[in-house]
Amino acid sequence: MAFSAPNPEGVPAGNPERAPAMLSTNRAHLVAMHVAGEIAPASVPASLYDIGFDGVARILPSVGGICLNVRVGDNAIAPAGDHIEPAVSARAKDDRANVGFCVLACVGNTATVLGGDAKGETGVVTGKHGGIEHVMIDFPEQVLARLTIGDRIGIRAFGVGLTLDAPAGVSVFNCDPDFFDQLGITLRDDKLHVPVAKVVPAAIMGSGLGRATVARGDYDIQTFDPQMVAQYGLDELRFGDIVAITDADHRFGRIYRTGAVSIGIVAHGRSFIAGHGPGVTSLLTSATGALVPVLDPGANIATILRLR
């Protein structure tokens, strides 16, 4: 499969046929927990309008609810919405309990519907959205059609505390060990070579920068500069894409650091609000150059886990 998307960083193109990683981790010592939330209602601003970066007032679908026709693998820029969360948005009712729900749920975890017409059906956690504090969960279309607001969803939360034995200087967040093993990562020359769909410069990262919420939220790719959008192929961003952010250190909060690289997953869609855009949930970070992005058009959770 040829790769023809923009490659402004000179990142090598990878092979979309990925083999499971054989990296040594502390998986055997991780704690598996059952956490539960419920499908959150859709919401819009109290004023109804969001004022965009261009001064235009818009009324659009936004966070929460059940998106019946938006899932991982779909374009994250195209939907006529603002901060659209693909498939299902879930949270715990109590705010304190929701902190645990958002932190402990990891991308790739199995989610099970606990009641209602779709009881027993399973889906996959695909990201987290800070600020609104939602966990996004993908289900097949036939399951989405049977779900309703308030349905309880349980998650087998497994992955918090995951560490690598080598190389040194790589931190892992929000990542189910099974999903990590399927990312197609290889260890060469004491560096992890990670397949990514896009490479994004830290210079255009917005909302969430500086926040110490790496273990439960996201931060946004601004897409307001046409030159940057064209140069980095950002109009092709998809929900669920694995992306590399260069010069970004996420170890203790999201900061700019020359030479650092962070890897994340696109959790929510575009925004017209200044400083906002497609949101990225952190998965891996290194301040020492131990992460090497390798361009691969198949680096999307929908492809990796065969969700579509």
C-alpha cells in the first residue's frame, strides 16, 4: 500500500502490516478493576451559540450523547459539529467518581452494556475528553441504534501503571496492554519506532497545553492556519488516528520541549473555537528522543482492532 499523505518532517513511511510488539512490560503486576458510568446526554452551550475563531456565531451538535453516524475511522474534520465525540460518550454521575472513571479507563479496554435493550453488547474505549470529562466508547452501528441516554456501561479498566522495561525515558498513559502490543511498535537502537497516521508540530497545539491531566484528558490540534493544515495533511485526520506530536513532553503535564515526542490518539473532532480543534489523548511520551514516529496510514484504532 503506497503512502502519499504529506510528510513534512521527513518521517519514514512504515509497513501497514504490523506485528504484535514483543516489548517487556510490568503487565503481570497491573491491577484490573471494574468501573462504570452511563451514557451522557448531549449538550450545547447555554447561550446556544459558540463564537468561532472567525467571529461567526454557530449552533452545532457538540459533546455527549450517542453519535449514530460518527465512529472511529471517520474523518474528524468533516462533521458539521464542534468537539464531536464519536459513537458513545460516557461518564459517572458523581463528579468525584467520574475522576476515577476517566483515569482508570484506558484506550483499548473492553466496555460492556449493563442494561437496556443492548445489555451484554461490548465495545471498546477509544479516548478521553478533558473539560467535559467524558470517556468515548465505540460500538457497532447495530448496537448504537439500541442504546439510549442513561444506559449503564461497565469497563474492564486495565492499563494504568503500565511501564516499559526498556528503553529508558518512555512513559505510558491511558493504554490497555493488549492495545499497546498491537500498535506495531518495534525496538531498534534503543528507541521505539511507532507507526502513526500523522505528525503534528507542537507549535499548533492548543487547549489543554500546560494541564497536568495527561492521565484523563486530551489536548487540541488547532486547524485554523491553512498553510499548516495543507503542510501536515490535517484535513485528513480521523477519529482514532494514532498521531505523533513533535517537541511535546507529556510526562508531568503538557509542555513544549525541543526534541521530545508524544504519541496519542484522536479522541474528538474539530472545533471552530479559538485554541481548540481535534483532541488528542496521550498514550506515550519521551523527553529524550526515545520515540521515533513512522508514517503508516493504517495507524488508526478502527484498523488496528478491526472495529470497522
